[in-house]
Amino acid sequence: MHTERTKAAVLEVSDLQVRYGDFTAVDGVSFSVNPGEIFGLLGPNGAGKTSTLSAIEGLLSPSNGSVSVAGFDIFKEPLEARANIGIQLQFTSFQQDLSVREIVRLYASLYGTPLSDKEIDDLLQEIKLEGQGDKRARELSGGQQQRLSLSIATIHNPPLVLLDEPTSGLDPQSRRQLWERVEKMRDSGRSVLLTTHSMEEAKAICERVAIVDHGVIVETGNPQELIDKYRNDPDVLAVSRGEVTLEDVFIGLTGKEVRV
Amino acid sequence: METTEKNITRPIPNAKEALRALLRADWSIQWRNRRAMLMSIFVPVIFIISWKSLVPVVGGAAVLSICIAIGLPAIGLMGYSGSVARDRERGVFQRLRAAPIPTWSIMTSRILVQIGVMAFMTLCTILVGYFNDGIHINLPEGLLIVIFSAIAGLSFLGLGQLVVGLIRSSEAVNAAARLVYFPVAVVGAIAEIGVFGDILKMIVDWSPLGTTKTLIAAAATLSFDSSVWLALFLTLAYGVVFAAIGIKKFDWSVN
């Protein structure tokens, strides 16, 4: 028996299936995310990205499949698995009537890493929210809320961070700043799984991407390798407007029709 | 062969620590929304002031019990269900559920805060009744009234949970809570004097509002007969049934 222990994937998703009544949102998705890797899930609206992320977080029960985070089964050991995940989900928010300081204090406690006032001040300074601690969450701008949310996602130093369309609605400056933060996470050894509509973002920061459509993964690989692989594909060339880009590959693989 | 190592461990807060953190946050939010809280406290206080003339006719315990019984569903039905529906829609629950804490601690914190508000409302009503209407309540009776209010409050919180479990949209939850509040509290209060006939009066007597009135009146006079124990049993049963259905049907997700 081969007994050598290798460095395991931080996240392993196997044959995941999510159904809402008769509708299958995720249909047999499998992939893994390695330590220190930024992995992107790309797909049109309704492709099943957010459902996949929610199932990984254990927020919904899949019809089939397994999800392992840092070796913990999210459905059998949910608390242990969640303790190893930092999260920034779309369509979630903090309590709008709490102050920034109270939100940080609350979530630090909920993740088992209570912070002193000084530590909270340092954290706020780090995300350029110094002097904003007494502001209510609802008074923050979109960019400030994203920075706070990202900071809380990593407050317990998790090995895996899940980001659901993190740059959606941000201006170019805030988006670049967020990319830098995500790359810093990667550089510090964390793994990041993010969903995005932005092919520019995927190409800029993801080591690997999976293109998801109709609940299945249609292609996986390094963004540049995917461009090279499909450079001469007729479907990709048909939608290309010059130099073949990741967006051309994406549209070539998922079709031109607009999803709602 | 690649093996999965559980070598990356992170702290998990124990349930007590999580509940304490949630309670601190929920109390802060309740305090910041104190205007809405005061409105629900005003309802029984206004009733007890305006029904002062009824005290010599029906007795202080009867007036006090109906006023508190009207106030409890205002908090349990409208306050609780409204805030839960709104936070669900904003995704606050989804964010909290993503933390490594037991799910029950999220709702327990909410319920404890509402029970605290109900106890405060009950105390305010007792004090106004004492000073304005001359309804004399001693400390043991007062304490028992607060305890019974909390028990009855659970049944109305269960009703609020039922509403928010069956209805998704926060606007529809608000409308439904008001629609349910009207027959539960207002019709119940008026039916007490028999204007709708004996059958409706009997139905109201054994409704959540009626059993609450029976419990509060019994606590105010420290007189317990079999109907009080039956009222206590029914109050607990209402709470368990409403909450069980409401929790089973409750969808935490935003969409």
C-alpha cells in the first residue's frame, strides 16, 4: 500500500448535484482547489455558480455529491468545515443597524477569534476604514462594504476563501484594490474560490478556471491555456472580434444567447 | 495516493460564546429601533389608561390581563415576524449561518430579546395600572404575571414564526401579521364583553389571547383552578404547534 501523504486539496467537490424541485441547478459538478490557488468559477446568469458556492458552504443541501473542506465533510462536520472557510456571498449582508465596530466584534466572536478594541482599530485602519468604526453598516459605500466584508471573511485566517462575484458593482479603482487583496491572500498561502462574470478578472488573477453552463462544468484549465486551446475553434472564432480572448472562449463554449 | 489531512484546524466558538455575541448584537439593534419597540409597548399602556373606568366594574385583574394579552401579540406577531422577514430578505441570516455556530443559537438570541421586550412591556403595563388605575399588585403576583407573560409570549412568537415560515416576502409578512393581529387581539378583546355572542366568546376564551388573559388574571389574584391549568397547557401547546410548523416551513435563504 502506498502510504506517502501528499499535500491535499483544500477544497474537494465531487459529483455535486443541487435541485430546486424539478429544476437541476447543479448537475454532477466535480473540481478541487489546491493550497495557494485562486480558482474561478465562470458562467452566465443561472449557470449554477451561486448554488455551487452555497452548497460548498453547507447553506443548502445537495441532492447528491460530497464537499470536503480541509478534510472536513461540510454535511457531516459542518461547524469544523465552516471554521476553515472565509466567505463573501452575493445577496447577503451584515446587520444594517450595527456599527462597523460592532459588526467586526460580532463576527470575530462568531469565528472564535474575539478581538480587542485596539485590534479592531488596527483592522479598520488596514482596510482604510479608520475613523469609520461608529458608522452604521448602511452608511458605508459599496466599496467600503466590500472591504469590510472581505476583511471579515479572513478574520479567522481561513485556508479557503469563497468570494461570490466580489467586484460586482465596484469602480475600477476599488476593483483593482480588491484584486490586490485577493492576490495577497493567495501569496499568504490561502486558497480562493471566486465566481465572476468578468473575464478580465478571471484572466488577471485566477490560476485555473472552470466554465460552468446549465449546471455542468464544460471546461477547466488555466485561462491562457484555454485561450490557446480554443484559438482555432470555429465557435470561438465566430464570436471573436480580433485577438481571441477568454471572453470569446467563454461565449464560444456557452453560447451567445442572453440568460436571465 | 493522495490522502486528505485534517491538519488545518480553526477555532470553533462554543454555543454559549456564540449566543452571548449574538445577544449583544440583537440587543443593540433592538435598542436602535426603540421607537418601534415603544410603539408596541404603548398599545397596552394606552388601553389600560383608557379603560380605567372599567376597573370598578370588571375588576383590576381582568383589565390588566386583557391589556397585557393585547400587547403580547403586537410584539410576537408584528415585531418579531417583521424583523425576521426583513433580515431574511437582506441576507443577514445567510451570512450568520455561514459562521461555524449552531443554527439554533441565531433564532434563540432573537427570541430571548423579544421575550425581554415582552417582560418590559408587562412591567410598564403593571406600573401604569398601579399608578393610574389603582390596580394593586404585590411583588409575588407581579413576578408571576411577568413569568406567565413570557410563557404566553412564546405562543405569540410561535405564531409570528408560523407567519414568517409560511410567507416569504417581508411586505406580505407585515400585511399578514396585521391581518392575523386584528382577529387575535382586537376581536378577542371586544368579544370578551359578549357583543359577538356566546359561541365566539367561548372560542376567544380558548384562543391564544383568551388563555393568556386567563393566565395573567390568575397570576394577578393568585387564584388557580382547573381552567388555569388547562389555559397553561393550551398556551404551551399553541406555542409548540405554531413554532414547530413555522420552523419546519422556514426558509433561511434570500431567494
